[in-house]
Amino acid sequence: MARAKNRIDAMRANPKGVRFADLVALCRVYFGEPRKTSGSHQVYRTPWAGDPRDNIQGFHGMAKPYQVRQVLAAIERLGEDQAKAATGQAGQIGQGNEREEE
């Protein structure tokens, strides 16, 4: 995981300079094998529906910068969700905002 952390730091610093192969390797560490590979696109499964998505494609051997940012956002969300689950806060989001009956 230390190598993955170093890759993440480098990608955050320069999302335009990320090789597609490096982005694929990072996605596989966090999300496993792609659920779909179609042409130049690879789609990775996330534990949530919607954004941030992990649908990536290469362009002349490089990753598209906006897709690098999407993957980084997905990894960050994954870490937040795991931290909430570890502290027992999963499923408690939005609770406590209900109005009490008078």
C-alpha cells in the first residue's frame, strides 16, 4: 500500500502526467479487476452508485486528467466510507435531523 500511497501523491501533484498503466494499476489495488473492458475503456466497480465513477481510458499511453481526478475522489470516498464503518457510524448519516413530534 505504500507504493499506492506514493502513486496517489504523485497523481494529485500532476494529474496531467499520469501514465494510463499506472492509473490501471492503482484502480486494481483499490477496486479489483475491471467489471467491464470495452475498447479503450475500463470500468471498475465501486461500492456506491453514481459519482465518483471509475471509468477510465488511455490516450496515447497517458490517462485523461479528469479521469485521474475522478479515481482519486473515488479512492478518497472509499477511505472515508471504510473509516465510518470502522467507527460504527455506517448507516447513521442523516440521523438526528428528524423533527420531534410535539
